[in-house]
Amino acid sequence: MKIRLNPIVKKDLHVTVRSMRLSWSLFAYEAALTVTFLLALLVIQQANSYMGQGNIYASLIYLFPTVAVAQVCIVALYVPIITASSISGEKERQTFDIMMTTCMSPFSIVFGKVCSAVLRILFFVAASTPIMALSFVVGGLSWINLFYYLLAVILFSVFAGSIGIFASAFCRKSVAAVLLSFVLYFVIFGLSFVPVFLRLLFGSGNGGESMLILLGNPAVFFEEFFMQIMTGESLFGRSGGSFDADDVGLITYILARGKLWMFASAACILLMAFLFMALAAWKVNPMHSGGGRRPAKKQA
Amino acid sequence: MLYINNLTKNYGSFTAVDRLNLHIPEGDLFGFVGPNGAGKTTTIRIVCGLLKASGGTVRVGGTNAAVGSKAMKRLIGYVPDFFGVYDNLKVREYMEMYGSMYGMTYRDIARLTDDLLELVNLSDKKEVYVDTLSRGMKQRLCVARAMLHNPRLLILDEPNSGLDPRARVEMKELLKNLRSMGKTIVISSHILSELAEMCNSIGIMNRGHLVAAGQIDDIMQQLAGGSRIHIHVLSETEAAVRLLKEQAKVRVESVRENDLIITHSGTEEEICALIGSLIQNQVILTDFHREEGSLESLFMQLTGGAQ
Ligand SMILES: Nc1ncnc2c1ncn2[C@@H]1O[C@H](COP(=O)(O)OP(=O)(O)O)[C@@H](O)[C@H]1O
Ligand SMILES: [Mg+2]
């Protein structure tokens, strides 16, 4: 069987590429990254001349995480905004109803929407790869890391997109959907630290398995990712060696070894993305949500 | 073709559709009439699988497919009452997108797109951006889109709202064409006379109830107990009145000089026969027409006044 592009992705690409907005947002994005790059360069140079010695090229390696973090932040902000308005946008036009009467399953509609947002952000990521590559050339990092980094960004944009689509399915208005996605961000990024803190404050110094919840936190994932790339070590210390088996639960202890945490975390994030999409698909299916919305009425 | 059985839809405590029973035979052009808020759109959305019914069943064709299942969706083409289009998308791409949503191959889509655009008279607009089309063209494009997967049942919700008279005529011609191609068509409207011209059967809905349904002529008679007819004769008024009074299904309402108004409770054929016998009896007719607007007054009477 021939693999076919999801019709929604194809349509969205047509529509996006022809819009003036894309050019402007691409420009703004490039500008933001370039400014970050130049600022980082300036800081590194200043620091170097201040210390008066050392090899400037060695410090330039830090250009990579700086620019990369900036990029990840932009992706984190932009992707949910695209997807959050996607389903509510179709609903406002009532084209969503027409889609639902075709043979597209709700999941493939939702998935198509996420894919087109990911592809759209990939335009940006691809356009900024030369800037990123520069930090590899002068910083002396292995090329393969650039590839891993791209994979991580794709993973993360799928995740961010699925949060947006989830919010979009549950909110009538696009603005509300965007707000809900950022609330979800706060829960996932911020509140997932709560068990660890509670354990540290009131526990007996033993972390237990409270850290496991952080597997689903993309911020921790990226910290670990950059740590591994820059130093070859885990956030949890050399090969997880800073933990004794008694300090933490057994599972955490095992996961903190080598690159295990990173992969487990990637799997968790992907799983969460899938869950968000599945929930969104369930929600938009009129056969499940009994209420049935009535779109804003036209002329009386 | 379409069987609706005891269909009910509640929005909270409000019943939008109340135990609706309806059967539409294959090949019908069925008009679904009712004032705004009667529950037409709700019924249609349920049939198309866009809304979950609170009770009752819907069957299409011989199939026992559940509402909203893929098998059911393949049988139905749906044109919603209001729809927007995408900016920056061409007519050809628009058709391609929906075609591939039915899993059709690009070659089939391209071939069908040509045929269907021809049918809806948009052949020259293939490479035009959809958002630049006029309202009537968009409406016809939407019909073409709904026909892409060759459904057996085509459902149009208020396709004439917002169209100018010319576009309405074009839409009417298009629907007649489609019917001659063997499609079963359901079309909703809040204007009875509009449907009476083209449908062969209608259902009248009010506040969630189906108040009348059947062949259009039957309904007309059933409702009014006949049609009001204006007759103008040149002379021989006496003879004409005498003749008319002899007819069983005719009631003479008023006679003023050479103008007569009667109500006739017979079929179209019997009305024709009446004209014939008038002429045979040397009555010279200069006018014989059904009272205009009587459809609307009937409709008002039936649906309990204006909303
Ligand atoms: N989502 C909804 N929630 C509550 N009431 C609704 C909803 N959708 C429709 N209704 C009500 O149901 C009734 C029937 O609406 P509708 O089917 O759109 O009528 P029609 O298409 O015949 O004009 C109306 O009184 C309308 O206010
Ligand atoms: Mg309606």
C-alpha cells in the first residue's frame, strides 16, 4: 500500500505556506535566535577576556545549549498556540462538521492537526540549523549530537502539539484553548516537582520513588539531554553514582544509570502525547460527547 | 432509503426533536419544512452522525449500520446550513482534500472533480481560490464536494438561505439534475413554496414534531381541504356557477360579477378535468389560477402562527 499524506496535513501546508504570516513569523523567529546567538557570543567573549587566558574556542561549545534552549522555549510557546487554535478554528468555520461526516476517524483528524503543527515548526527548526551548526563547528561537538537534538525537538513538539490539541478539543474558543495549554504546561512542568520537594522537606531524606514522576517532565528531559551531550554524564551524577540504592527507590536507582533515564523519559513523553491525542479524539467524537455543541449562530 | 424511527433529542430538559418517525423512499426529492427552531437541523445532524440522539434509530439504505459509522458515512453526502471555506486553498485542492478523506486515489479524485465541477457549473473555477467564490458558487462547490464519494443520499440543510434569486434557480436545477441521476435528496427549508416547486414529497415539522408528511399533493389537500382557485369568466357566469355547484369536490366561495373564487378538494387531475368541463360547456375562461400565498397561509395555520 502506498503511504499517503494525511489530507489535513496536506491542506494545512498549502494554506500555511501561502499565508503572509508564515514569512513574518519565520523572520521573527530567526531574529530571536540570532539575537540570542550574538548575546551568548558576547558574554562568552567578555568572560574570556576578563579571565585573560584560556582557549575561546573551548568556551564556544556553550553556544549550542544556549541557542538550543532558546529554540526549545520558542517551540514550547509556539506549537501549542498553533494546535490550540486548530480544532476550534475548524469549528468556527464549521468545516469541522464536514470533516466529521467523511471517513476520517477523529483520531486521524487530531493526529493530522498535530503533524501539521510539527511540520510547521520544523520549517523553523530547519531554517535555524545553520546557526546551530555554527556552534558545532567552533565548539567542537560531534555532528551526531545535532541529529539527536533534532530528534529531541521533534519529540518535544509532538508533545507540545498534543497538549494544544487536547486543550482545543475541550475549549470552544481558541483563546481559552491557548490559556488551558499553558495551565497544563504549568501542571506538567511545575507541579511534577511537588512530590520530590515534599519528600525532601518532610521525608527522612530518602527520596523513594518520588522522582519517577519527573520522567514525564520535558524540562527535566532536556536538562538530562544537554547534560549527557555536553558532559557525557547524567544529571544524577556520574552513571547515577551519586545515589546509593538506599537513598532512592530501586526503580529510580536503576533508571539513573547511564542513558536509561533519558530513554525512559522520552518514552513517557511520547506516551503522554499519545494519551492527550486519544483524549482529544474521544472528546471531538460526537458519538461520545452526548451534549452536542451548537456553533455560534449566523444571521437571525 | 432513509428510515427514522422514534427519533428523540433532548438538550437538557428541552426536547428539540420528539419521537420523529419518517420514511423517505429511494429516489425521492424530499422537502423538510418547518419554521426556525423546529428541529430540522438537529434531525439532519443526527442522521449525519454529528450529534448523538437521545433515543430512537436511524437507518439508511438496507444497511443496519450504526449512525456515525464509516459504512453509514459513505452513503450520505452532507451540505451543512452554514459553512466557511479556507483562505489560500484552490477549488481543485479543496476537492482533493475531501476526496482523500474518503480514501480515494488522486487519479479518481481528479477525474470526479472534473465531472462534478462540470455538473455544478464551476469548470472554469478549478484553479481559483475558494474564498474568492460567490456565495452561490461556494454552495454549489459544497454540493459537488458532498457528491465526491458518490453517496446514495444527499442531505442539504437550508441550501437556499443567503442566495439571490438567480442562484436559487441554479440550485433548483442542480437538485433536479441530481435527482434524475437517481440520488435520494433531502432538502430543508423554512419556506414551503420554495420546496413545493421541486420536491415530490415533503414533511412539515414544528417544535420537534412531524405534523404532516407524504406526497406533496396529498399534503396540500389534507391540510387545506383543498386549494383556493380564482376564476375569471368572460360571460356565462350563471352557467359557470351552476356547473361548479354540481361538482362534488368544489365549494363556491364567492361570486362577484365575473370573478369566482372556489375551493377544490380534489387532486391535480380532477382540477384539470374541471377546466375541461367548463370549456366544454361554453364557459369562456380568461383566468384560472390557484391563490398565491395560500401555501404560506396553510403553513402558518399548520405550524401555529409565526415565530
Ligand atoms: N446545542 C444546543 N443546545 C440547546 N438547544 C439547542 C441546541 N441546538 C439546537 N437547540 C434548540 O433546538 C431547537 C431546534 O433547533 P434546530 O434543529 O437548529 O432548528 P431548525 O434547523 O429547524 O431551525 C431550537 O429551539 C434550538 O434553540
Ligand atoms: Mg436549521
